[in-house]
Amino acid sequence: MTEKTSLYDFHQSHQGKLVEFADSWLPVQYPTGILKEHQAVREQAGLFDVSHMGEFLVEGPEAAAFLDHLLTNKIANLKHGQMLYSCLCYENGGTVDDLIVYRFDDEHFLCVVNASNKQKDWEWFNQNCRHDVRLRNVSSLISQVALQGPKAIEILGKIADLTLLPAKSYWFTDQIAVAGKTCLVSRNGYTGEDGVEIYMRNEDAMAIVEAIMEAGTPLGLIPCGLGARDTLRLEAAMPLYGHELDAETSPLEAGLNFAVKLDKADFIGKQGIQEKGLTKVRIGLELLDRGIAREHYEVRQDGTVIGHITSGTMAPTLGKAIAMAYVDVDHAQDGAEVEVVHGNRSMKALITPMPFYKRK
């Protein structure tokens, strides 16, 4: 059953084009259009409803030990108020999901997982729990918005105490008042820009979002949908589960080495990741010919298939077509020319470093 987020009425009143995504009704775009929404995030600010994401609380004396066993990244060094990006892996090294972990204190953590994987991840957490912890799925109780762009912090400062906000990326502040409502605010995002993600009670969501829009509209803030979220994350070369990550792909193949700590004690998938090694790797492509490289299109070199496209778009900020792909590791050479092939059509492309866009 497709559910309405707490901001459904907001999307309706702002004429959002609603689509079904991960069992929720979410706007793919507003009347402004994807290009203007994308540009607003790069130059001013954009506001996204991401209430469809999943939130699990992990609590108890062995919470850190449990997460260190479950995750590829290292929890032990995480400070109170700090976050980290990690993956969950199957025993064979394939990826269950990628997620962000928030550490409140020694015994309290919040795990934020992808919307499309909420049920699978919840079952995975419970199936692999052998520790003294309590797991709580609070996804249905929490709304979440992402305020992203160069002016995001200035806007938030109009309705929250900036001295209480995290100054560094991947830190968060709990129990902070935003428009008079208690929220969790974290310094992160999925756009390649500075910004925050704000977690709130469902009943507070409309009031907070209206306050953000009132504070931000004079500074160029506009509501944004899934379309701009995808083009922004693609320019920033951020992986999306089901495209760059799946059950057959390890985090190392995806280029997420920073989130895999093979030097820590055993974790689920460690042996599988090591045995799997690198036969394919994620690369960036810049198209030299007109056209868009779509998911599943073949990547060829000298007539031989060396991989396939996972995501592609016309990058609004760059004015060129870009894509991410997996290719055989022996062919992943920056600057090499390849062909993107679909049916009888072939487009020339260059293997290029990622991210395609990096904020100044």
C-alpha cells in the first residue's frame, strides 16, 4: 500500500507531481521543473521531503559491538554526536544496503537506511542480532527533510540557534529547536552541497517546513523533488542502491573503500569481500557524442563488452552528459575512450575521475 508522508498536503498545495516511490507518494518535481530545482540547490537552496527513509534505533550495552559486527565501517572510534557512512554486506561480500549511523552515546545509535530496503534491512538487523541490544523500527514515527545548498545554513539560522548547529560535516545536534519544535539536525546530504537533514515528529512536520519555506523563499529556496535529487547525486557521483549497489556488488567494487575497515575484527561479509576481490569497478563516464547513457546500456572497448551503465543523465551544472558504470578492472583507465552501446546506436565516451562536480 502506498503511503502519504506527513508532507503530502504540502506537496499538493505546491502542485508537486506525485509519483509512487518506495511505497510512498513523493514529488518527482514541482512546476518550477527539475532543471530549476537542481540549479537552486547549486546556487541558493532546495528543500526535499525524505520522510520515506527508514530509521532504526539500536540501544543497549552491546549496541556498539552489534553494529561493528553488522557493518563494514568501524563504530568503535565514533564520537558522541558523530555520524558515519557504512554498508551492510551479505556473507559473500555483496551489499545488503548502504546507510548512515548516528551515535548519541555509548548505548544509543540511530541507523538511517534506504527507503526501498526498509523491510529487508529490518529483517537483516533482527536475523543477525546476537547481542544484548534492543532494536526499534521508528520509521513510521519520524519525518525527515533535507535542506541543501550554499544558503541552507543561513536559512536554518533564521528559525534555529546557529550556535547549536554542527559546524562540521557528518556531525549532528540532538534536541535542537527548529521553529520552536524539537528536532535532530545533521550536517550532511545527498547533493554534493553543504546542508542539513532534519528529523522531526510527524505532527511537527508541516509547521517546520512552512517555517523553513517562509524563512528561505526570500533567499531563493524552493521545494525540490526526486528528479533533482537524482541529477544532483549523480553529479556528486554518489551511489544509489539498486543501481551502483546491489547484492552482487561489494563496497570495494563500488569504490567505497573508506567505508570498509578490513583491519577491524570480523564482520558479516569480511571474508566474502576479501575473497571476491576486484573483478569490476565503478567508473565515471563523460559522453563525447550527443545522447544520454541509460541504465543497462553496454560499455564497449575495441568492440568488446567490458561493462554496463548503472546511472546516467544530462548534468545541468556541467552542461554535458555523464554516467556511472561498472567495467572490468583491467579496463578502468581514466582518459580511456569507450563506446556506450544500446541496440544499433553507439556513443563515444571518456572514462573520467569522480565526482563529476565538487563544490568550491
